[in-house]
Amino acid sequence: MNAPLRLTIPHGVDEPGESYLSRLAARNGVDLSTDFCRDVELRFQDVVDGDPNELRRLATMAGVDPAALVAASFAREENQSYVVGGHRIPLRWMGRGTTRVCPACLLEDAANSDLPPEIAMHARFWWGTLLVGACPLHDVPLVSIASGRRPTIHDIVADLRGMPDPLPALLASLTPRRATRPERYLVGRLSGRHRDGAVPFLDGLPAFVGARFCDVIGAIRVHGKNTLPKTLDEADRLAAGEAGFDIVAGGADAVRAFVVNMIKDRPGDRSYNGSAKFVLGGLDAWLYQNKGNPDLMGLRRFLSDIAIEHLPLGPGETCLGLPVGRRVLHSVCTASKESGVHRVRLRKALVQYGFLAERQPRAPDHFMTFPAKAAAPFLASLAGTMDLGDVRSHIGAPRVHGQLLVQGGFLKPINLRDARGKGMLAFMREHVDSFLADLTRDARDVEDPTAYTIIDAAKRVPCGAMDIVRLLVERRLPFVGRSRDADGYLSVLVRPDDVRNILVPEGPTLTVRGFAEAAGIPIHRVRHLIYDGSLRSTLVRRNEGGRTVHAIPRTELARLETNLIGLSELAAAWGFKKEKAAYILRRCGILVVRSPIESQRRHYRMADIASNVGLRTRQLFLPQ
Ligand SMILES: [Zn+2]
């Protein structure tokens, strides 16, 4: 234990340990604190670092109150910060390398003491933080009188001794500057002289956080939402601090109103993506920079809660560095993502059913927000559904084919109704996906020049596209290809011959023109034979919604050559009496053939009739 010193001095108000040590050394005739520490066996660095044990030893040695000395000294902590009176200040806000003083305070110390001036003048611990730039007692800026020159660092008596100008001259050279309210507030908090509860919102925050929050929120109010105080010059930063104090002095409600206003005031910017970061710019950046500081947690939570109530945020996202635990608002975008319903359709439905007011038809989907809870049942009924437009683009089918697929029963709409019983055409996504899977199940990447898309193959068969779809779904086609140039419906390739063989079991068919060419007779004659019933044909629809055409089985060619037709059948088909028909045939030079089966009846060769007796010929014989 160190023996009490004979020569001692009183401990100054707010005087930190290192200042007291420096003056005590001078009082005992030692020039440097470090030399004095060696003499009395104190650890200089521990005193500078505010180590309570070393400060108590110093106080006991000098016969002053140890508690007061400890309370007025910044103690270095592990995590890059200093603590005084229970208040933590991050290292970057500490002016540890310099000695900053208020000359007026020092001159007042000298004037009010019987001690020699250099021993009477003592430091105030709050000069040690860069968050305070002016003396609240004298309204003069704090001035640096020495910057980290060893061996006088942390040794105020030695620093003052080394000053080139006397203090009064230094004081006279300074431009007075009023300490801002955040500075006064911080000094009050750190020194324990602030009446707790006088500034309710700030008093609930750690001292450093409160003082800094004033600067941050003020910079946003004066210079815009993305401005951080560090980008401002000294005068603007101080003005921002005052502006911020105006807001926070109004309490939590005023801060909330300010933040809500920031959110509501977002510009109609297309780049807005619904994130908190976008609308809370400077606040978000500041909290991000301090992400490791536990002192900001309370404020972070307070601000994050406000943001969650006014922005479309939900679980899985972060807001101001905190995970979002609940959803209050949906935007058209977030609801679309969650329900799987396309944004355009969802927005229409939300307006239609009164969840959204279509006041801003051009506002981006991210801006269109609505209460998530109230809309939850509606969204749930809509979830996983698509309208026909969605379905068409999803499966890659042209517009007409989308409707045909519904008419053909391949796509089955579900009966979706809102609370008022109004129906909507909706399809379950899983149904649509399962249909698409059925359609493309057998598709292989095999080149086949005779394969066509469903649409083109239907024209070539000819048949309806839905006939081919049915064959695909029923897996009845021997070959299904896949085009790399398209997706879904349009990527499926089938061979028209395969389809024809299944749809027209009697074999390949001919069109009227094809039949005429094959038989070597005019087209209109073929038509007459069909109308007469002499040629078998089926009516098929060449394309969707188009006109029907005749498909004549190829086998009819042979029948035309060999088949005979009776006079009575011909006469009935032509609408003449038998004898008149016989007269016409005779005039046309068509000979009667006797059928081996019915030798009593007059028969004619169909091929002869097709070649020689046209409608015009018959018309010549119509009754006048
Ligand atoms: Zn002062």
C-alpha cells in the first residue's frame, strides 16, 4: 500500500483520473505524470485507461474520494469502447489522441483557486468525447492544445506548459459557438446531472445512441432521407443535431410520426422494391454501420416495428438489421409471391373485391399495399390458381387453343367465389401442371422431318387440334417429338400420318382435289358424286373454327373404277324419273352394263358417269 502523500490537491468537478494524476505530480514537484508514477509505484497506463483499482489507489494516496474519481473517468472496455457513469461511447467518438480543452473553464479554475494556475487548472472528462464540440457553460468551442506528442500525452499540466500562446490569447482567438442541445444533453447524461425523464424518448435510449440519433434524424429532415451526418460539414451537422433534437423532444409519438412520414413520402420511383432500406435510407445505413453495437438494439427494434406496420414486410425478410417476425401489410408483389397468383391478375382481383382502391392506376405494384390479415382468406382461396391468360402463357398455348382446351375438358376450371358470391374463372396450378405433364410425357428429342406441331399436324390430317391433344393425353401415338425452339404446348411434335391412322381407321383419305387428280376427273364431278351419295366421305374440320371439308377414303378410288350403280339409285339421286335418267345416260353415250348379280336391272359404271355426266349436262334435261 502506498503511503499517503503529504502534498495533495482537491479533486476537481468532472475531473478524470489522468488530469488529477498530472496535477498531483506537479504539486509534488515532478514535471511528468509518468515519472511521478514511477516514484509512487502507480501504473500510468492503468490510470489513463480508467482502471477502477488503480484510480482508487491514486485517490487513497491523495486523500480524495475514490468513488468521485472513478465516476469521472472514462474506463476502457474490451469492445472498442469507453464507459463513464455506466454510459458507453464507441472508441471512434473518443478523442484519445488529443488534449481538448475549454480555455474559459481552465481560466476560471485558475481564478478560483489559491494554487498556482498550472496546478489549479483541471480537465473535464466530457472533453474527451468528440460528440461534444463546445463547452455548454461558456459556449466556446473545445480546442485541441496538444495532439498525441509523447511523453506529454494524457498529461494536461505538461500540455499546458508546452502551449505557444497563453490561454487568454487562445480564448480571444476563438469564435464563440453555442453548444447544441444534443451536446448539452449528452454532457448532462454522462455527468449524471441530467434529470431523468426530462426528455422522455431520449432518456429511454443509451446516452450515446440518443445524442447520435438526433444528428442522424436531423440530417434526414434537413437534407433528405439518404443523408448521413458524416457527409455534412461542421455547421450543417450541428444544425442537423438541433433539428433532430426538435423531433425527439416530442417523444416517441413524434419520432414515430416522422418515420411514418418518411415511409409515406417515398417517391414514385420505379426502382422502389418494397424494402425498408429504400424508404429508410439514412436510418438504415446508420444502423447498419453500428450493427455490432448492442446499445442500438432498443432503438433498432422501435424503428423496425414502425416500418413493419407501414411497409409490406414479412417473415423471411430483414428490416433495419432485424428479422421480420410478422406481416402487417401485403403489397401486390408480396401477395403475388406468397399466393403464386400473377401480379396483374391479383391486382385486378384485389381492386375488384375491394381490398385495394384503384386510386393510382399507374402506381407500381410495390406501392399498392393492403392489410394482410383482412385479405388472408381471400388470398388463400386464390392461392395456387391461375386465370386463363396465366394458363395460356404457362403452358405456351395460343389464345384460341387455351379456350379449346377448356371446351375440350382438358383444363377444368374450379368454382371460385368471393364472399359476395361472385364467381371467377380460375384454374388450379397443379391441374394445369399435371395436364402439361400428360401432354409432354412422351416427348423425345428425336429429329423427324415428318413431325409437326399440334396446330400444323391438325391442318395436315386434317382434324381438330383437340383430337391430337386427346391422343397425346391417352398416349396413343407411337411417336411424340419435342421442338427445342418452343416450350410446352407448342413444343410437342406429332406425325400427321400417325394421327390419321387412328382417327380414320379405314386408311388414308384424300381431299376432293386430291381425289379428282388421282381419278383423273374434274373437281366438280367429284363433288357431285359425293352429293349423290355415290362416293363415301366424312366431313372433317380442317382447322379450329374453320369450315369443314370432305375427306374421301383412298379406297373409294378403286370402287369408282369397278363399281356399278343401278339406274333407280341414279334417278333417285338426280331427282328424275328412271326413264329420263336413262335417256340422259344414253345421250351422253354411257352404255348399260349388266350386273352379274342383278342381271335384270340396268347398271352403269360409276367411272363412266363421273367422267361424262356433269350437273350442267343434267340441267339441260330439266323440265322447262
Ligand atoms: Zn467552459
